[in-house]
Amino acid sequence: MSDIHPGIATANPDAFRLDREDYIPGDGPMTAAQAAELLCLSQRAEEFDAYDDDLTSIEAANRIKLLKRKLDG
């Protein structure tokens, strides 16, 4: 039991550890914020193919970076 929240069992911290080889940063789907920013940037840059609902977080970050460079440059 937790002293702070009675009735809630204390979690085993080892249960939340990931092995480094099992974790790939950015491998999950893009966030809602990334999707909104990417959609806006792709429209402003008239690069409509740059937006795709199925992008990973890292793919979205890369496309956002490229579109920002195009618009700033």
C-alpha cells in the first residue's frame, strides 16, 4: 500500500523498465500536435503529399523540419 494514497498498491519499478534494444524512440504514431503542425505546414508550403495519417512520430518530426526549412528559406 502507498502511504500517500491508501488503497493503491505500490508498483514494482522494474515492471516499467524497457530493454534498450526493445525501445525505438519515435517509433510510435505521430502526436496530435505533430499532425496539426504538419497539416498546416504542408498546406502553407503547397506540399500536400507531405501529410499522411500513418506517419510515425520521427517521420512527422523530419517532415516538419523539412517543411519549415522550405518556408524559411
